[in-house]
Amino acid sequence: NGRSFSLMKRGRSYRRSLPSPQACPNQQVVMLMITLFLLCILSAIRHVDAFHQRHTRNVMIPSSRLASPRLLRSSRTSSRTISHHWRRTRSISGAACSAPIATTHHLASRWTTIDWSTIDISAPIQDAPEHAQDESSGVSLYEVARYSDLLPTPSPQKPSPVECIMVRDRILYVKRDDLLRLDRSGVSGNKARKFLALNELDAADFPDVVVSYGGPQSNAMVALAAIVSSKNVNDDADDGSKSVVPEKGMGKRKRRRRFVYYTKKLPRWLRNQPSGNLLRATSLGMELVELSPARYTQLFGGESGGSSKPPQGLDPPASDDDDSGDNDTRCLWVPQGGACGVARPGARVLAEEIIAFWQKNGKGLPLAVCLPGGTCSTALLLDREIKHIQQMRQKDREPLDIKVVVVPCVGDDEYAERQMRSLDISIGGGGLDLPAVLKPMQQIKTADHSASSGQTTRKSKGYFRFGTPNAAILQTYNEMMNDGLFVDLLYGSPAWTIILQHWSLSAYYSPDKTCQNENDYPISGRQVMYIHSGGLEGIASQMTRYKHQGLVDPTNVQ
């Protein structure tokens, strides 16, 4: 009756006496009361947390705390610490976001616009840039880069280096934009071109709130978060004070700039354990607003998708900062991926660098500038700027034969043309003169891993489903890495899978002899320059998805 039990160990029997139930007649009652008390406490905590989420829309933590190196870089930082900061910074979730953000103290807020075409951020050398030299080494800035030159490059002070490698016995020029670094914010790659003008804005002209939308792991999201955070950090450094709360007699404190980002409701695992670009952006002070799929489609789908103007149903976020002395909140709308006029100054600098390099090294040969495309805004603006610069210099020197070729990585060629046409019309173009779109040479069977019923295959137009692991993409990734070109798995590798299908044509054929339609073979008979858009920091998380799909041996992934 519970007075003793036996333990068998190594063939020997041990007996241990247990207390009699009659020795503690009230023990069961006491344990029951303690259990009920603990359950009441847990229930109260859950109700308080639910009340906090309903009535506290956005909790803003100073950037100095969020971007602390101790939080981001210390090896002692645990996942529980990061999750704690994440729970404090994340905002509305689920269907509760059907209405725009509401705050307690409402100040006047309005959408503001900036004429990006008037912002002149040109290359440092205007006259004969191909003869410009580095002050420290005396070497031309537009020579083919040596291995020792492949270092982080400040933009727009210096052009990104151009590396020359061999791919399948052909010369390839690689414009290493992945080495670009914007001043203070540290943004690199393609987003360093797109958001160059926003990064270079003076503090007086910088908006109070930057608003955008897109996926939870977007590169544009973390780039905007870094730029906004850098403006706040620089203001604190200029003031010479570390505190954001004003002391008595010190007057009004400066209003901290905010970045509000709309996305679909996060999956539970990502909300509980944020990683990748989402963790980086929230650590930099981004205010995340989760929307239900229906509300997200209502705001940003259809005609509103990709528009340079904010959706009609989205009001500018109101500010509760009434200590700044300014009653007007300026909100800047940046569409998904930065597909608007903000990318024009950066595209102009890139066009000047390409023309200067090919003027010095091209020997009069035709050139195809290939780059992967999501919204394809960089390709469209680069094509416009190259043609504009060539037209302006037509009187002084013979124009170069340079063609911009975009490889769609999101959607197909029809989607890319719609996106570029919409952007071209929004910035004053006619929507007719667009860059060439590289089309696949063969039909590719892709796996639709998102289907809940299991793995299914479908015939596509030759393009890959964005973000879906594919054996052909992984094969191209390994081949390009062996050739000396390290690209990511979302944009670079899918783009090169299609480029390599045209590679033999560009080596042995010319459009006027073998190609009935030159638009279908835009790189045929041309030298090729590839614009490296960066994104290498995401390879680790991308390779994890390949491992989960069984396409990569777990022993080969570090």
C-alpha cells in the first residue's frame, strides 16, 4: 500500500521505505491548492498579454538598444533573449490589422513625395571618366580589377570593380556591386543602387516615417530599416547625447524616424523564432504590421500592386510623438522592392560606370549587360539612363552598342514586361521602349513544393517558381562557384540557369545570320557583363531549405 518499492540493479534488490500517507493527512489538500494557485497565475498572465496585444498597437524601442552589438554579435546572446526583443517589437497580428494603424495621440500626418529626378548624385569624375585614377594607387578606376582590388567599395565615391573570369571557355565581365557599401547604413548590392538617393538625403529633407510592404525576408525591407536606423543614430551622434529623453530645461527632443512595414501574417515558427532579414530589420527598429491574406490582397494586390502611389485604403501612419515640437508627420511611400523613382539616381551612377568601363576596355565590341530581376525596376531605369547618356554624348564621341538584358526571377517574361511598363509610365515614359527580356530555351519541369497534398510537377514557361528549391538551380550554383562566381540561390543561380542556355549561341552565332528574331536571343554575338546584385548573406538560410527538401546532403552543409 505505498509503504515500499523495489529497485533491481546489477542483480541485487534494494528496498526503500516511503512515508505513510497517514503521516501527512493534509498533504493532498495543500498540493491541490498550490496547483490551483499556479493555474490562476498562468491564466492571468495570458489575459494580460492578450489585452496588451489588443490595445498596444506598436511598441517602439530606441534604435540604440535594438542595434546593440551586444544583442546582435555576442556569442552569449540566447534565442530566448532575441525572442524577448522580438515580442516587444512586433505589432498587430492576424485579422486585427484590417484597419490602419491607430494610436492614442494623433498628430497631423500626410503622404509626402520627393522629386528624385532633381537629386544629382553623379559619378565623381565627369570629364573622360575612363581615364580617372585612384589617388592612393594611381591605377585607373575603370581597369579590369585584380584580386587585391576586390574590396568593399564606398558608393558613390568609387565605382564597383569589374572582375574578368572564364565561364565555359568564354570571357565574362562581372560588375561586383555586391562589394558596394553605402555610407553609414552599410547597405550593399542591388539595394545600394536603388536606395542611394534615399541614403544621401539630408536630415532636414528625410521623411519622418518610411512605409513599405512585401515579404518577411525581403532584401529591400532590411535595407530600408538600415537607412532609417542610420539616420536616427547619426542624429544622436550629432547631438552628442546618447539619451533620447530630454532633460529638464533642454527643450523639445527630436522626433525619431520610423520604418513601418506591412506583410502577410507570419507563420508560427517564424514569429516564435525570427531569423534572417526579419531578425535584422526588427533589430534595427522596424515596426512590423501583419495583415490577413485578404486584407493584404485588398491593399496591395490588383491595380495597387507595384504602384508608386500608396493604396487608397491605406492612411499614413499617425505619430504619437508630441514632444518634438512639430505637428506635421511626413510619410514617404516606397513600393515593394523600391520599384519607383527613388532608384533613378543610383541607376544613373551605374550607367555612367558601365559606359566609362566599356569606353576604355570594350574595343568597340557590342555588349549585353545582364542582371537578374524581381520587380525589374533596376533593369528599366538602367536601360533608360544608358540611352540618355549615350544621346547626350553623341556629339562628342561615337555611341557604344550596349544592350540591357533582364532575366526574370519572379514570374515570367509577361510579368516582367508589365512591371517595367507600369514603372516606365509612372516616371513619364511611354511604356514602349523596354529592356530585352531573356527567355528560356527549353521547358523546365519544376516542383511545386507549396502544395499541401505533396510534391507535384507542372509545366512552366521555363522560369522557376521563386524561392522553391530546384535541382537545376543547385547544379548551376555549384558550377558557377567552381568557375569563380559566387551567387545566391534566389536570383543569381536561377538567372544563370537561363543564361547558360544561351551561352553557346553567344559564342558561335550572330543574330543577323541564324536568329530570326533578335529579341529572343539578346545576348547572341555580344560580350556579356553580369551585374552581381549581392544577397550572399542569405545563402545559409536558402541552403537550409534545400537540405529540408532532400536536395543537399546534410553532411555537406556547415
